[in-house]
Amino acid sequence: MPLEAPARIVSELTSRGYNAEREAVTKLSSAENPRVALECVVETLPEDALVVTTDHVERALETAASSPVADDPAATDGSAPTDDSPPTPDAATEGTSDSPTPSDPSVSTGADASNPPAADGAAPVETKGGRETETETATGTTTETDRIERSVDPELRDLEIAGDMTGESTGTGEYEDFVAVFRDRLERLGGKLRGRINHRPASAIGNMGGGTDVAMVGLVNDIRSTASGHWLIELEDATGTFPWLVMKDREFAGLVDQLLCDEVLAMEGTLSDDAGIAFVDSMYFPDVPRTHEPSTADRHVQAALISDVHVGSQEFMADAWNRFADWLHTAEAQHVEYLLIAGDMVEGVGVYPDQDEELDIVDIYEQYEAFNERLKQVPGDLEIVMIPGNHDAVRLAEPQPGFDEELREIMSAHDPQIVSNPSTVTLEGVSVLMYHGVSLDEVIAELPEEKANYDEPHKAMYQLLKKRHVAPQFGGHTRLAPEEEDFLIMEEVPDIFHTGHVHKLGFGKYHNVLAINSGCWQAQTDFQKSVNIDPDSGYAPIVDLDTLDVTVQKFS
Ligand code: D5M
Ligand code: FE
Ligand code: ZN
């Protein structure tokens, strides 16, 4: 097994909605065939289990030993054809390719020996613009003389919030709510596809003559590989379902392993002789148009995008945070007027098994009090916007409403805007979609390595942009709260997409949209050590809102 096996196991389990005891992960990774073992464990888990324990693993392995598993169910993923070839010309004009634009901000490699670059060379130190951007504030604290009197003019600012569902939750978790939310998803994301093809409802397609050209817009209901290596994709719309067959030798077959259940897409193809199935000729995603032109601010002003502060954890990096806060008071940071925090303000309690062993502050309210003290350190004239994450004290299911009154009162330093996860904040014309990022674990677990991996979290974000949804797959790791409307859809194309959660720094452009996953302010936890997760801690990506250029400041 490769070294990252435990990490893979964890992400595979989290993608299915389970946390795991560390020992359970170790046991699984040392099984003869970890993949098969994992499937056995999941199959034999009690229905109400949230955490995979060593007991579960032992029991499953015993059962497996007495009744061998016929096939490796995860292998359908692994054996998927990879798509290195460009998409069909047809599809390309429709914007289904996901290659980043040439203006992808470059990251330098190994500029800092104390922070070795990732294996692929994507060290999170940005060098664009000919400026020495890596501030070695790490070597000394900002002295009083470095501090300047910031002269910002709040009159020039403009901040608008959209998509904040705080206080608008209507869902009761009933069956009807699920129907409503998926109907809304199909309606609105389907609307982005219907104009492009001559689509028919599922119920009508089966009644058309064999050999006819057909098209359909639907939710992906099921993805299966056939005995001969082709792919069967069941699409569902309001009238029913219809099976679509992607032949393995077609140039777009590689797109199949990028599909997630419950995403919306369109297919065009030809009906089989008996009209029982359609052979796919083209696939279309809601996607971001290649021609998307982002808005920019009219003046030179910057935003700091951070996440995953984890105050209350023993690993919270107070020194790095102090340097960051001090730096914000210096001349170099005088144009930073906005601070966006994409969730996991505090470490929380009871989020993961054994988490309490690494808590510095055990009371959740005291954690928020301490976080508020951290907020007080940054300049009072900053506009602050924050959303909750999975460690925060709000419901875990997404969308997550912004914090309740009691917590808002605690986190009141500098009067931050507290909104739901996700929400869109528009800063002087530049729209920033903020989403904590729990679905990234799922995208990374499900998609091929080159399309989504922990060292390049922005690539996983590209997939969400392509699907125009922050958490497409329902019923897995990402817990979804059904509402009358699907708040997780990207109705409008954002200029910037900001996430966190995976504790890795990465950014790049997808069809001109700047995707930034901010790192964290928490050093490696014991759990992360056990699964070889090496977090990018103590970095602050700074975006020029007038150019959308990114510079990374390092404080660790
Ligand atoms: O999660 C930070 C990252 O680490 C994210 O990719 C999930 C993963 N993680 C961390 N701890 C665990 C446990 N105990 N089980 C599964 N996955 C884990 P964050 O939620 O921001 O701490
Ligand atoms: Fe986090
Ligand atoms: Zn998180």
C-alpha cells in the first residue's frame, strides 16, 4: 500500500459520512486488501453508527474471512479510463473542459527551505508580480514603529451579501423537503442546459423510435460500469429515469469518473433499436462559461481570505496569528480592508473522536470568547465577513445558518458580518462565494487523483464550479439539510470562490474564476499525523480586488 493509504481510507470513510477512530484506520490500512475491507466495514456498520471503531473493523474482517467478497466494489472507480485527451470539439465549445486558464497564478517552488514544497512542487508561496511577496514576518514580531496609523476611507467601501439563508430555514427533514430541494436543483441547474440542446422528458424518450437522436437534462441517479467496461448512467427528471450508455472507447468516457451522483447534466445521443437505452454522443455540464469576465474593483484595495482558525485547539498557532494580526497594522497591509473567514473559527467540542485530548479550551463558549480576543487584534477598520464550518456550533447539515444570537454577541469584535455557509459577499463589485468546503473531502475521495487531491485543493474546487453546486452528492459525507430551495447551487458565477476545511493552501483560475482554498491556523494534529496530512498552517492569501492577483503572506 502507498504511504497515503490511511489518508485515503479516512477520506473514503468521511465521504460516506463516517468519522473513524485512529486505530480503526490503522487496522483497515493494514488489512490484506484495504479497499475490500473498507467496503465490508461499511456494509456491516450499524445503521446509526457515525464513527467507525476498531470493534467494527474487527467484526467486519471476521465476517469477511468467513464469506469472501466476490468483487472489489471500489474498483469501478479505479479502473475508470482516464481522460487525458481533450474533450470532443462539440463539448469543448460548450465549456466542458476543465483545464485552468493560462493566467493560473503560478506558485514558486521551494522558496522557503523551512517549508518544503509539496511533492508536485506546488509550494504555497506566490511570486507573481515581480514583488518579493513572502514576508518573513516569522523572524520577528512587528515592532510598534512598524505600526502605522491606517488611513482608510470607509466611504469608498461597498459590501453586499447574497444567499444568506440564516433565519430562512424551512426544512423539517421530511420526504417532501427532499423532493422539493431536488426539484429546485433540476429546475435551476437544468435551466442552464436546456437552451443548449433539444431535450425531451425521460418518459417521452422511451416512446420514440429506435435510432432517433435524443437529448435529456437530468440528475445523475446512478453510475455503473457494465461487464464489458462501458458505463451506464441513469438520468432522472421530473417524469422518470432513462439509462444512457457511455462506450468506453469514446473520447469523453474519461469524463465519467468525474461524475458525482445527484449532479445535474445533459446528454445527447442515439436511441438503441428497441429504444430501451441511448448511446451517448455528448455530455454537457452547467459549468462556468469560458467567456466569463470577472468584475474588479475600481481602486487598489485588498482582501485577506482565511479559514480554519481552530481557536481552542492545543495546536492553534497563536504566534502565527499574532504575526498576522500585527502585519495587518503595517504599511504593507494598508490596502487590506476586508477579512473573510470561511469557517472553523474554533476547534469546537465532540467534532471528531478523541478530539478532547487535544483541546486547550474545553468549553465551547469560552472558545468563542477566545476567538473574539483574536479578532480584537486585527485593525478595527477592517470589514470582516464570516461563515461557519463543521467545527462551529451550528447545525452540521448544509446549508449551515450563521451563528445564533448568543454566539454573535460573543463574536462581536469589530462588528463582523456573520452569514450562512455558503453565502456570497460582493466587495466593491467583486463577488466572493464563501463555502467552508466539507464536500471537498468527498470530491477528492471520489475523483481521480489528477482531477482532485489534497495538495491541489483548488482543482477540487474547479469540479464544484463545473457542476455549479458546492456539494453535489447527497447522502455521503456532506450532510445536507433539505430546504424548499437548494441554497447550495451556484446560480450566478462568482468572481472568486473561497473555501477552506482541508487545511491546504491552493489557488488557481478556472474559466477566469479565482478559486482559493485558504490554509489554516492549526498545526498538525495527532490525527493528521497518523494519516499523513501535512497542513499549510499560518498563511494568509491576499487578493487584489482590482486585478484578482494573489499574494501569499507567510506567518509560520
Ligand atoms: O478537517 C481538516 C481536514 O482533515 C479535512 O480534510 C477532514 C480531515 N479530518 C481531520 N480530522 C478527521 C477525523 N478525525 N476523521 C476524518 N477526517 C478528519 P477539519 O474538519 O477542518 O478539522
Ligand atoms: Fe478546519
Ligand atoms: Zn472543517
